[in-house]
Amino acid sequence: MSERFEFTGDELAPAFRAAVDAIEVGDLVVLPTDTVYGIAADAFKADAVQRLLDAKGRGRDMPPPVLISVVESLDALATDVPDAGRKLCEEFWPGPLTVICHAQTSLMWDLGETQGTVALRVPDHENTRELLSRTGPLAVSSANKSGRPAALDVYDAEEQLADSVAVYLDGGPVTGGQPSTIVDLTGDVPRVVRLGALTLAQLQAIVPEVTADDEKPAGDKPAEDKPVDEQPTEAPVETSNAQDEKPTNPDARPAD
């Protein structure tokens, strides 16, 4: 049986306690981010990550990205991060930037078919970052069934995911709506995999060498594709599938 908790205001202790307890036993939690609502699992519990994929109805070829609470956690999860990538993270985190990096090989986790990469983001949502500081890194994908638009409020998430989720955190309607911009840092130069809330011009103002294969913003894509905060974690691949997350096998991926 699922439980819903208020995730706004000053009385947050019950919500934090319930969410942390659920994550610790491998259950799923729905939480707000600065873009869309996400469905979260302990990134280091393979069965919990599989439960997340099953709840959404998607396969291991579309692994979820990982949300972290602070920029400083980048090097604990990723390796060989280029200076240009660090500049982007320092400028746009917390915020709607997801970066695809080479994952630390020592990490004991199984996010799916990641091709040795991980997609990372620090969300610009104070309460969710506080939760992340208590749980550690969470595998988080948009809170929806694959092929349907991501939930922008907790009630839509409940309608789609029902009892597959143990705890729903109600932070009110999210106002972002647009997905994060995804940048692949695994190549010679940072490459935009998906344009979202951050434009190419904003990225190039910080790192001029950032490139983009497709300068079409996420807002021009089909509704099912548009709200995906997080995409698979391989090497970014552009796809035109009208799904909520795109596979990222050939290049890299991710939301949140």
C-alpha cells in the first residue's frame, strides 16, 4: 500500500523519514524535481533499480540517470571528467543539466546496459537535494509509464504508477516542465545529446567548444519524449522515438 506525504512547508520530518526508510529497504519513491516528477530507487541496489524499470515498463537498454545532492559528488561516481565538463557542472548545478560521464569502475551497482557510463545531475530542488544527502545517490527516471508524458504533479504520478511505488512525496505542481539538457562528456569535446531547459548558447557561453548534432530544442519534440528528465545512460544517441526516454546506446544518454 502506497503512502503520500506533504513535501512542502516546515513539517518535513515524516516525509523524509518515510522516504529514507523506503529507499533503505529497496522500495521506490516518487519525488519532485525542478523539471518533472521522478521515480527513485537506491542506485546501489540492483533489485531496486530493476523494480524502477519494471514500474515504468522499460528495459535494461534504457538505464536511469543518477541524481546527486552536491557538485562535489561528481568525482565519487565519475572518472576522467574533462575540465570543460567541470565548468559546465559548476555553472549549471543545481539545475537542468545532465552530464554523461565514464563511471567509476569500482562502483558496485547495476543500472542496466550503461556501456560503462553514468548520467548525473544535481536537481535545483532544495528538499529533494536534502533527501539525496540522506539517502545517497538515487537512480531517478521521470515518473510515468514509458510512452506517456512525465507527471507534473504527484496525483498524475500516482495514477500512472499506483502501488508499484511505496512513498509519494507531494511537492505541489512542478513548474519546470522542460527536461534537462543532456551533455556527453565522454568524447574529445562536450557534445549535446538533447537540448532542453538549457540552450546551446547558454552552454557555449561557459564552454565555447560545446557541440550539438541536433539544435532542435526538446520543446519541439513529441509530448511523450519532451518531459523526460532522465534518459538511458550509455553513449549518447539521438533518436526520434516518441517515448519518454530515448535509448542511448551508441553514444551516451540520460531525469531529472
